[in-house]
Amino acid sequence: MFAARDRTALPRAFFDRPVLEVAPDLLGRTLVRHTAEGPIEVRLTEVEAYLGERDPGSHAFRGRTERNAAMFGPPGHAYVYFTYGMWHCLNLVCETSGTAAGVLLRAGEVVSGADVARTRRPTARRDHELAKGPARLATALDVDRRLNGTDVCQEPDASPPLHVLAGAPPTTGLLRSGPRTGVGGDGAHQPYRFWIDGDPTVSPYRPHQPRRRQS
């Protein structure tokens, strides 16, 4: 099902492609987070693509702001945002500068450093729940706005805060796609969510639920 994990770092050219090519190609890759307590490695199992100003589901749909500026930067950088007043989510910027395309990292399997990740996710009952969902993934890896704009294409020997290794992409038969979680309006039905079929770390799909007006 999976080949041995390749420790080669992904080059910037990997991210300098259409986001709908990059997103499924990130599955099975290894995200590495270097922390003061030690490195944590996550095999990516679920992602979502966002097409910037072309995409009503994207933070960049209405243009550049202070919050989303990293999305418009060079490919191969991190875009970290804060949501619901309590959670961070990690994205990887794709395509050429100015396009604001990015991939939300939704879930993964902690393949190294689980002991470090557990200290940040003490409520996880099993290890496959440590990074099951975008907020859980960011929490397990100690990702917050301090890492916004981080270059993930730095040489691994320098122990950068974040970088991505070639890993072990799954066979084509295990790849699935469907609507993005929680996206409503014109972007609700676009099949821009990609995941590895049958992997226990993949988060459950939830459709958009409109907020009820308080009377």
C-alpha cells in the first residue's frame, strides 16, 4: 500500500503548480515540525484545496488583507490562521506569487514524536486521533500565528520550524475526493477535499451549517 518513506525535502517547484495538482499530491508526504521538545513527523492523510480569489470558499476571495497576506506570497510557505477564537489551522501556499492559492492540512498520522504530540493533545484517546482534524493537527504540532509565513522549503539540515519530506504517496486506488468540510454557498459542492480512503486519521465530513439568527 505504501512504499518506504523518502526523506528527500520537497522543493519549491513542488508547490509552484496549480493547487488542484498539489493538494492530492501532498497525501502521504511527511510534515516535520521541529519544537523545543523534539521533532514531530506527520504523514498527511487529508487536505483541502483553496483557489484564492477564484474561490468563494477561500479567505482570499475578497482580496488581500492583513490576515491573509501570506497566501499571496511565494509558494512553499505556511499560512496560519486563527478561527473561532480558539483554534489555529495550517495551510501550505501554492502557485505563483499573487494568486493566493493554498492547501489546508486537515489530518495526518503522527509517525514520529507522538510522545511530544500527546503533551499538547492530552484529550486524544488514541494516537490516530492526535492530528485528526485541522485544529487538532495544528495543536499537536504547536502551530500558531508565530509560524505564519514560514518557508517550508528550507534545507532539513538546518532544522527549520516546518518542512515537508517526500514521504510515501499512496497508490492511486486509495485516493478519494469530495466536497470540503463546512464550506457553504457557491463553493459548497466543489470536490476540493482529498483523503486516503480507509485511513483512521481522516476526519469525518460535515456539511456547512448556516448560523441561525437569534431572535
